[in-house]
Amino acid sequence: MNSYTATIIKTGNSYALRVPKEYIERSSLELGQKIQVGAPITVPKQHDPKAVKRAIRNLQQIGAFRTIKDPVAWQREIRKDRPLPGRN
């Protein structure tokens, strides 16, 4: 799937998405043609850096990770790929 950059423009009482000519040509669209487009992707709110720092401090205070002797080895083990079902 290709990615295209669209620009929002104001056209009288409505808005329009201005897309590159290549998008129109590759999609075989014609002037005035109506198409369905997907819902926009919403961007999640940014995390509060102070809240993240507080959460990390709280985890340190309760010793949440004290059983982990080697963090690098622990992370490698956690991220190790598991065999997919039906595959050897």
C-alpha cells in the first residue's frame, strides 16, 4: 500500500482533500467522481512526562523489578520469538 500526502483546503462552505495527481491516476478516478475514504487516524494524547516519572519512581519504591538480575538478558528472553502453531 502506498502512502500519499493529502492537503486540506477550504472550498466555500466545505472542505476538500487535495491529493497528488499520481493518486488520481493510480486509482483511475475521474473529475467529480465520489469515493469512500477511510476514517482519519486519531492521534493519541501525549503522555504527561511528570506522570511517567512518578510511575517509574513508584515502581522503584515498591521494588517491582528487584527479581531481575540482568535486565538485558531478561529483555532478550521476553522478546524471544515463539514458534508459530503448526510450524517447527
